[in-house]
Amino acid sequence: MEALPFLLLFTSSLIYLSNSIRKFNTWGSLHTKQPREPFKSTNFEHNTRTN
């Protein structure tokens, strides 16, 4: 029974982390959908360099 509070805290923190990661991912996708021109050009240059 002593491990129950710790388990609850662990699961709640995991849920909070997954929610924040999901929020960050949606923000990142929204940000990349409307990129500024310099950001687009630098991203393109980076892609051509790595490929």
C-alpha cells in the first residue's frame, strides 16, 4: 500500500508529460505550416546539405 501514492504520482506526471509533448508537437506542426521565408530557405539548404 505504501507504493500506491508514488504510483499515482508517477502516472499523473506521465500523463502531464504526454499532454505537454502533444501540445508542443501541434505547435511545431502549426509553426512549420506557415514558415517565414528565411526559415524556409535555411531549412531547404540544410536538407540539401544532409541529402
